[in-house]
Amino acid sequence: MYIICPNQNCGYRGEALRKARGSTALGCLLTLFLLVPGILYFIFSRGYRYYCPKCGLQIASDN
């Protein structure tokens, strides 16, 4: 995803840093011990968040 950072002090232009929402380790642990909460955690924590790699500002969220 190509971005132009809206932060006035940054002005970065380029590819955004993509990070997954939620924790895979926590989801596996919940699924291992409690099946239903683990499945619900994976359903509600899927998607990505996009950040500016220069200043760390969250630009967008993808579900």
C-alpha cells in the first residue's frame, strides 16, 4: 500500500508498514485450552493495520 504520511513533520512517501492485528500465540493458546473463545479471537482479530515506517503513525486499518 503506497502512502503519503499525513503527519506534517514527517511527509514520508512510499510503502506502508503492515502489521497483523492480534497475536497468533494468544489465539493458539486460547484455542488449545478453550475452543470457542479461541475461534472467536481469530475471527475478530483478523486483518492488518498500516503504519508509516518513518514516524509510526497508524494510517489505515484493514479488516
